[in-house]
Amino acid sequence: MKTLKLAAFAVALGFFAASCGNSENTDATAVDTTVIEAPVETPAAPVEPTPVDTTTVAPATTDTTSAPAPAAH
């Protein structure tokens, strides 16, 4: 069993070494590795706040202090 494990390891090591070998392909085209930068966005013009209309009147509040309390049962 020990020799089988060593043989499997040797085969795996052989495949690994073969895959890491020099495999230059002279027919391959050059890959463009230039970095393409995203366009720079110009900041938008500041938005002026809408003027507050001071002529409106706040709604009247109801007086809840004079209302009778509900009866307890």
C-alpha cells in the first residue's frame, strides 16, 4: 500500500511539473493590458434652496384640556 501511495504521489508530481513547464505559444496575439480610466464627472452646480413662504399660518391647535374625561366603568 505504501508503494501505491508513493507511485500516485510521483505521478501527481510529474503532472504538476509538466503543467508548470515552459509553454510559450508564439502564435498568440499580444494582450493589451493598458488601464482604462473611468471618465471624470464634473460636479453639478449647487442647487439654491427654495425660499420659505412666511405668509402661511400654522394650523390652529385644539384645546384638549377642557374636554371631559371618559367615565370609568
